[in-house]
Amino acid sequence: MTISVQNRPAIPGPFGGRILQSFTGGNVTDATTGELVATVIPSLGGDLGIVSNVNGKLYTDFSMILQWADDQTLAFLKLDGFGSVVNGAAVTTSFSRMETNSTSRQNLADDFLLIVNDIPNVLSPQSIGSFRLFAQTNNS
């Protein structure tokens, strides 16, 4: 998953700097075939995480909306995680749940989703982030 990110200056607060990022677009592709799976709906969602002034860790609070390429239905992802910012590059791991009205992807709504993201330059006004999605199936 590749996402275009619009960065804004952090808001200082009692716990650290509040991150303000909006998603301006992006694509979700199949890691094996490279085929387009979904697009990121621009201007909806983003990151309101915080860089802690206690331990320097990055705590993420992402939300994003995807539109599946095949059936044009939507998916909502909410991600919460942690990571770090080193030399302007952010790397985090987040737990996610997905809501979708896609009948062919209802299995993802029940799966544990882990997303690793890498944003190479969080200090730049415009940046591109790379996200990798992993799913663990609930086999009861």
C-alpha cells in the first residue's frame, strides 16, 4: 500500500507533539501480482498520533477509507500502534480492524490485521508512505 501524505506542523502539548497528517491518495496493490486492489480515498482520514516527550516513541492513531477496485465498495480501517521517528523517518507497527461492505472481503472484518508502515520523511510537507498489511485468520 502506498499513500500520499500531507504533513502539517505538530501541535505541542503536555504529552508531546501531536501529529497532523492527511492522506491525499494512494493505492493498495497485491504484493504477489502487483495488481491494483484498492485506492485510498483522498481527504478522508489521516493520522492524529503523538510523539511522546517522555520516551520519544511515536503513538499512531490512523484512520483511512479504501475503495476496492473490483466491486467499488468501501472499507474503513482504524489503526492504533507505536514506533519511532529517527532522522525524520517514521516506522510504526499498528493493529487494525476493518469494516467493509464488500461481500468478497467479509473475512477481513474478522481477521487480526497488522500493518507496518514506513514514512521516509515526516518533516516534508508532502511525503509518500509505504504500508504492508498482514492478516491472521480466525480459525476457531
